[in-house]
Amino acid sequence: MNANLDSGVTTRPVTRQTFDEVLVPTYAPAAMVPVRAKGLDVWDQEGKRYLDFTSGIAVSSLGHCNPELVAAVTEQVNTLWHLGNGYTNEPVLRLGRALTEATFADRAFFCNSGAEANEAALKLARKYAHTKFGPHKSRIVSCLSSFHGRTLFTVSVGGQPKYTEGFEPLPPELSHIPYNDIEAARAAITDDVAAVIVEPIQGEGGVIPGDHAYLKALRELCDQTGALLVFDEVQSGVGRTGAFYAYMDTGVTPDILTSAKALGNGYPIGAMLTTEEIGMHLNVGSHGTTYGGNPLAGTVGLKVVETINTPSFLARVKEASGKIFANLEKLAGEYPQVFGKPRGLGLLIGLPMAGDYKGRSKDYTKICEKMGLMLLIAGPDVVRLAPALVVSDEQIAEADRIMREAVEAFIAG
């Protein structure tokens, strides 16, 4: 390693191979390297165009380089970047006001990611329970196949052992139950439980919507035992399901809600929302973050909220969802040996693999990518679609055409 920085480092050519040479191998990114994007269009180093139906894992919901967001953040970049938590700032105060007015919450805590938002939520739940009931009330209940982040605490709460292997010993007092199983919830949620954390629709676990009866049962059990109900809306929130937050369509109000991803449209921001009574337990010095709620993040978040949280915008999300579901149901009907019935909410959609093709979701998405369509997976058995919420009818039709061409190539091997 040369300790002196090469004066040409900013212009030196880099390729996908550079990733293997200089970055820690926590990911296995695609062979192509995106260099430019606009709306739902992405171009790679070779100039090839792709239709992006990933939106950066349900993040860029207003599309890449959205002009209104670019203008807002550019103005803020030229005004005030960072202060630290010894001071507050106007953009984050406006964002906090907007989110509390739009939801059940009275209080907001801002951080930089979904994992940090969930970490804050779980710390708050434990502190609330210890203060109100005593240290015996500390257990956290979550669901198998859930995903709540990659810190040691949140990845342990997530019910996927593949993500915790090798990181033991894991934090104690954590229980995992099957998703949508009311009887399992009744058995697990007893008086020693501080919090129950659940995704109203499981994303990484296979794009599985929560039954409303199940979510209502969790609410009732938490009320009976004094536990707090935490909704992880990192992936489902900010318009993704066709509601501003998914809880709004369930008839269930959580005690704490976590948000990130789409809230910043690509700018790092996370938020934890809660009530006055609960939020007061995170008093001065009990939790914090250096960058959380900085003026740049607050500016972007506010513009996102103002744009998405309107009846006409959310109605269009549901309309676009219906069109994509119709296409996928037709595709699955024509190729039942390859695909199962599509599922999901709004523009968070899963297409399960069927029969002998189970375990091959990544193989199919790679073919789609070669043909110019970027898709996600939700485990080895599910293709996941999460386009920007501004997706047009023409882009929906283009994605359908490519997916059909890809399935023919997929079957042909």
C-alpha cells in the first residue's frame, strides 16, 4: 500500500474488478457498474440502458435524480450542511412536524438508516419497560424470516439465522415466532415481554403481507401484557404499499414505528416515531447519533413527505400496483411450472418460483438484467419488484415484455 495519495486517483479507471480488489466482500454486486440514472432509467459504464424496478431496494421512490429533490438539496448544500447534536436546525424541525402531523406519533428521533431506527426503537422499548415495570420485563419477540437491520442487536432480533452465524454470542432475551401465526403469538407474548416488533409486510422474508387479524391480535396481546408494539416500516413506509404508512390500512396503530429507505430517496436518513408518553423515556444523554437529522437529510425527507403524502399520489401507487399484478398473474398463469401466484402490497411485490424452479430466483433476475430490466430477489424462491412509485404505464408494459422474453430464455436454459 502506498501511503501517498496518487494525484490521479479521482480520474483513474475503475471496474467491477476493483470491487474485488479494494472492498470488503460483504456483497456480490452485478457485473455491470451503473454510472448515471434519471427517473427509472439507469446507464452502465458501457452506455447500456436498464429499466430499474428495484429503486435501490425500495429507496428511490421518486426516481433517480428527481428534479425537485435535486433543487431542494442543492439549495441546502449551499446553506448549511452539519451542526452536530448540540444544536437543532430548521429542516429537521419541519420534517419532525410533518411526520407527527401525518401519523399517530407525537415525537420523532432521526438517525441515518433503518437499522439505527430499529436499534433506537428496541432500546426505547427496553428502557420504557424497565422504568415502568422493572428489569424483569425485557424480552423482545419478533418473527421468523423477519429482517430488522445488520447491527448485532437488530440482526439478532431478525429471524434469519444465516445472518447471525459466526457472530455469537448473540444478545439474550430474544424470541422468534412464525409470522401470521396467532396461536404462536399468544404463547410467546407473556408478562416478561418488553416489545413485539413486526413488519406489516415481510420484505426480505419473501414479500408476505401480514394478516390484519394477526396484526390486531398482536395489538391486543401487547395491550394485555404491557408490551410495546413496534412496526418496522423501513421498507413498507412512505407510500410503498399505497398508504403513507402501511399501518394506516390495517386498523392497527403501533406504539413505535420505524422508517428509512424511501424517506430519503437515497439520502441516508432513518426515523423512529412514537408517542409523547413513550418517547419521554429517551431523555437527554440516553441515546444519540452524530449525523442523525442533519440539515441535508431533513431537507430531502421533508420534500419526499410533501410529494408522496397526497391522496392523488397514493391513489396512483395503487393503480400502478393493479396493473403490475394483472401482468404478473397472467405471466404466472401462462407459466405455472415456473411461477406461483404473485403477492404483496402496493409496489412491493413478490413473484414466487414454483416446482423445479424453486431456489432459482437469482438466475431469472440475471437473465432479466441482461435484457435490460433490473429486479430484486427476496430469498432464493421469490423475485421481488419494487419500482419507483412514479413508474409509468409505459414502463410497466416494458417490464412485462422483458420478463416474458426472459422466462423463455430461462426455460431454455
